Amino acid sequence: MSRDGTDRRSTRFPAGSALLGGSVLLLVASGHAAGDPALGAYLASECTACHQLSGRSAGGIPPIIGWPEQQFVAALDAYGRKQRENPVMQTIAARLSREEMAALAAYFGSLKSTP
């Protein structure tokens, strides 16, 4: 279920999705809207509880800023479908809609590491 109470699992794989080597690569087809970075910023507090906004790894938790949006969404999608191991990330990603994943990807992709 997404935050608005609807079940969007049936729309998890857009027509441009491909499975390659155990990783999901999301190929953005023309006409697909990019994620909304403002929505991503609003949703990011749960992510930044663990992931550092500095872009550095902390306590084994990898940085997530500056990732290409397609890779970011693919990683979240794989966690949500339990194809990537991490119980915390699996729980968080399973609750996100495709729109929310894209928004988070747009927000974190727009950030730069600080030295």
C-alpha cells in the first residue's frame, strides 16, 4: 500500500523495464515524467535518518546522494520486491509508490557530496 492507501504493486514494472543479470534496469521511456524533487525532499526524512546528506558512508550505510535516478529507482524497486537483502530497506521500499521512488531519486540525485 502506498501512503494514499492504494495498492500500486500491479504498476511496479513500466513497459520499459528489463531484467539483466539479477538487477532491474529501469529504462525510462519517452513520455515518462521525471520524479518531483520537492516531493522527494518532503519524503527524505526517513532516508536521512540513516543515510548521510554529506554523501559519505557512515557505519556501513552507503551514501545515496548523486546516484543516477534510474539506478536509484531500480535499487528501491529491488528492495521492495526482496531481490536485494536488507530487512530495513525492504520494509521501507515496499511502502513506496513508483511516484515516490522517482521523487526520492530526483531529490537525492540532485544533491552533491560535501568534502
